[in-house]
Amino acid sequence: MRFKLGLTGSIGMGKSTTAAMFVNKGCALWDADAAVHRLYSAGGAAVEPMRAAFPEAIEAGAVSRDALKRIIAQDPDALARIEAIVHPLVAQDRETFIREADADILVFDIPLLFEGGGEAAMDAVACVTAPPDVQEARVLARGTMTAEQFRHIRDKQMPDAEKRARADYVIHTDTLDHARAQVREIVTEIRQKATRHA
């Protein structure tokens, strides 16, 4: 039995930290952002197709995310062309992970899981959440974006309340201990169900 658990949540909700907690419980993790990073790195599968479509996006043999942002800002149609290149490669990366992962629970860390309809491929979905003020404070503490940039990203994502309503499990990341306890409960429940159905 291999259980596919989607892990999602808006920016600053504590998804990466929670994903690591699942790994500590013996789950295998596939991270969508990390997959894109691999594809964009020098030698990655996306580099040559991107070079053909957007030569100006290649810097030092890798795809530059900053260059892509500039391209999308100048040409709104570019995003669809970029996605047409990257999405099939990400799907391929995910299939390889499913084939090779050696764990009973596979966790898929996908920020835009619901937005992209990815929940259909999952056995269940866990959504991480935190109060809005905690969410904003966490993101701004990273020092990588302004409050305005954060709100712009947040407002483009599906509202937290809707994600929570659609998820099978909700993980409150107000404290590490609380989050860890909830992850433990979810993993235990999934494994117990699997044992009953075995």
C-alpha cells in the first residue's frame, strides 16, 4: 500500500517545516518547488527547451528565475508558454519519484495543489495553516519581499479558509510541537487504515 498525501498551504504557513516532520515519520517527500529548481539548474531537463523558447532566460547554463519574471512582466503570454514547457517535465519528475520512492506514505508538497486540480491524483490532502498575522510576520522575517509583494502573492492564491474546507486534514502550525503532534496523528491514522485494509 502506498498512500499519496498532498501537502498544501499558502505562502508563510509553515509547509516546508511540516513536510520535514512527515519525512521524520518515515514518509517520502516530493517537493514541487525543488523539482522546478532541479529542472532549471545547469544540466536540468528544462534548460534546452527554455533556451529554444527564451534564450534571454539562460544565464550561466541555467534558467534564471529573475529573467523569467522580467520576460513575463513584459509579455503576459509568456507564462503560458513557460508552463507548457515546465509542467510536463515536472509531471515526469513526479512519476519518477513515485516509481522509485521506498515508503508507505508519499507526501507531495505542492503549493498550488487545489489551484491546479492536483488533489484528484491524491488519496488525501493536508493543508497547513496559521493566523494571518503570523503568516505575514513569517514571510517578512525572511527579508526576501516587501509587505506589498507578500499581499500580492497571497491575494493570487486560493483563500486559506477555502483550502482548509477542501482538505482532509488541517495542520495548525502555531507552534512546532503542535504541528509535530498533528503530523504524528495523521501518519498514525493513515497507517492504521492501511493495516485494516491490508
